[in-house]
Amino acid sequence: MPQQASTYHHGDLRAACVRAARELLEEDGSAALSLRAVARRAGVSATAPYRHFADRDALLSAVAAQGCRELGERLVAAHPAPRAPEDLAAVAAAYVRFAVERPALFRVMFAEPCDPANAERAAATEAMREYVGAIVHDVFPGSDCEAMGTAVWALVHGLAFLQLDGKLGAAGPAGDPAAVTADPAVTDERVRAAVDALLGTVRR
Amino acid sequence: MPQQASTYHHGDLRAACVRAARELLEEDGSAALSLRAVARRAGVSATAPYRHFADRDALLSAVAAQGCRELGERLVAAHPAPRAPEDLAAVAAAYVRFAVERPALFRVMFAEPCDPANAERAAATEAMREYVGAIVHDVFPGSDCEAMGTAVWALVHGLAFLQLDGKLGAAGPAGDPAAVTADPAVTDERVRAAVDALLGTVRR
DNA sequence: GCTAGAATGTTTGCACTGCTCACATTAAGT
DNA sequence: ACTTAATGTGAGCAGTGCAAACATTCTAGC
């Protein structure tokens, strides 16, 4: 569909911007994304993205929404239908792994003050909430799904952020800034231990 | 001590910068703090703060460290010596209330990618970690304090962030951006319900 | 096929930012 | 008193978000 003969019209600049933004986020782990850098990478003038996004926040919201959907896919891939706390621990580990592997994207998704006005973004996070609710319904059938869902999501979400910010005590050599992403196995184990400590006992 | 006769030397610009930064953070809830704005508020030239802070990050780290200490005080004020899960719920509520009342400060403390190189900041968060560990040791004597401490902190921390980002379903009128800080009682109740759902059952 | 008009990109420009460097002013030590 | 270090100022650079005015291309309606 997008002919590359004429260079003036890009073809699908909106999608190209989102893709460029994601690439930049992954390359330098900083969440400080510049709209101009996005435009440069998309091979387009600095203000062209404004034809597709009202402002920087709108672009970020689009990226965040896409990130949410991908995170959702990762979680179901980790365990299609969790029923026991152990299954839930696997899903939790996948959640944290996503955050650690794509720190900048994860920060855009959650750490940035998000505007609920953006429909796409709001829908994506609402879907996330319902997914967690459904899991809790299966794993803890007797519980108050509303409160339990909130609690479980908070637990996992908090683990992701604390790990991301290196607040859980560096496992690697002291002061290594890259220690966060150092050993996924260590992180996994830490997440499982934490989830077990809280949820494993519920079962007893 | 600080004479106000001569206006050239400020007297204690370092402290004044931190104070100005905190004021600005509280006034407009955005975590996007400008060093120049800080300088303006301190009544000093734009580059003067660079005599006391290596860069913007260093100022933010100082602010974050101070915020951590204040949060610690708030928590012990909520309950001096928690022993039961209900006590812990009170502390959790205080944690989330702090985040909701000072969203910008809380974001600076945690959402910003923090450099572990900053000693003051690292010490403040390490103190937080030990505090949580001590509480868990008293509330769940038999448990693995390391894992349980991580889990409890993550739970509370996650609740704070999800609430801050409005991911827990707006209680107020739809699309109200200020709904986050709307009703502290509602937030409190939500936090207690979530904590009870997870920790209350541990006891049974 | 031709031509309005809507989409989409470009250029220019403004206000702001973080940060560096050369310089001015003040405080402190000998 | 004179040197020296500490502290604050000003000009300036590169980069940013965003708004207009302008240019180019696609798409209908005839």
C-alpha cells in the first residue's frame, strides 16, 4: 500500500512515529523521549508529527497503550489460565521481566502522569485491570475479587517498580547501574519468593 | 547565622534550593521541575544552583532523600509499633496517603530513574527498606523476612502508584482528572480492603 | 481530465530548558 | 593587608515543545 515513489507523503506517519518512539525508548533506556528525535528517526520534519498527535503526551499515550497490549500478551503467554498461586507467580515473574527488559517503555506506561482523557490509553489499562480480576477470580474463588484483584496487581506492580529503581538491594557488584537488568534468573527468583511469601500462605 | 545585610551571598542557598523545589513540586503537581524555576524562586541567578548541585539530577536526589525521610516519619506516626496485620494496614494507608497528597514529590522519589551513586538518596531508601523489614519481623515472626519484606513493600508501593495513576477505576465522576485526590476516605478504605484481602487471610 | 478543497509535510520562529565558561563579589586564613 | 577559596552573575550554546504561515500531494465532484 505505501508507495515509496513520492517522498513528500510518508504513507503512514502515525504508525512510523509510534515505532520510532519505541525504538528510541529501547535504545537509550531513558524515558525522556523527544518528539524531535522521533521525527528525525521517522525521516520527517520536526513538526510533522503534530499532524497526527495533538502533543507529546498524545504520542506517549499511544506508545503506552501499545505497551499495555503487549504486556497483556506476555502475561497470557506466561500462563494461559492460572488456577493456583504458583501459576500466579509465573505471571508475576513475566510482568516484572517485561518491566526490567523495557524499563523506558514501562515507565512511559505507568510512571508518567497519564491523562485519562486519552481513550486508547484508558481502554488498554482497563483491559489490564479486568484481566487481573479474571485471574484472581480463578485463583482465589472465595475472595472479594475487587479488593483481591487490586491487591495482587499492586503487589506485582510494586515489585516491578522497586526492582526497576534498584530499591531491592543490588545483587550485583556495588553501584553497578546496569545491575537491574543483570541477571533475570535472580530477579525471577526474587519475585517468586515474594509472591510465595504472601500468596503461598493463603492456601494453608 | 545567615545575615541578610548583603544580598550577594545567599547564606544557605543549598537548603533554599531544596525548599524552593519542594514548593514548586507541590504547587503544580507536575514532576517536571525546572532548575531555572528553582533559581528564580530562590531569588538567585539561573546558574547559581550549580555551585551546590552538580546537575538537575543531584537536586532531585536531595529532594527525594528528604521526601523519604518525611515519609518514614509519617509511617511511624501512623503506628509506632505494628504487630498485627490491621496495624500494618494503617501504615499502608499512610504510605498511599502520602503519595496521593504529594504526587509530584512521590514521583521524584520513585518514578524518576534514580542514580544509586547519590549517597544521600541511597541511604534514605535503604533506611526505608530496613524499616519495612523490621515491621515484617514483628507482624509475621515466622516468615522469611527478606521475601516477606519485599512483598509487603511492593504491595504498598504498588497501591500507591496505581492509585496515583488512576488505574484503580475512578471513584469520582468520569474523567475527572482531580479525582485521584478527591476523597481520602475512599482511598483509605480501598487500601485497607486490599491489604486485608491479602494479609488478613494469612492469619487464618 | 480538471479543478476545488482536504490531508499531510516543511520552514520559520518563539519561549523555555540544562549546562559551560569567563567574570564579579564576598568571606576566610595567614 | 593580601591572597585564596567560595559563591553568585551574565552571556551564550544546543536542544526542546509548540504555533503559524506556507508548500505539496491526494481525493472528490464535475
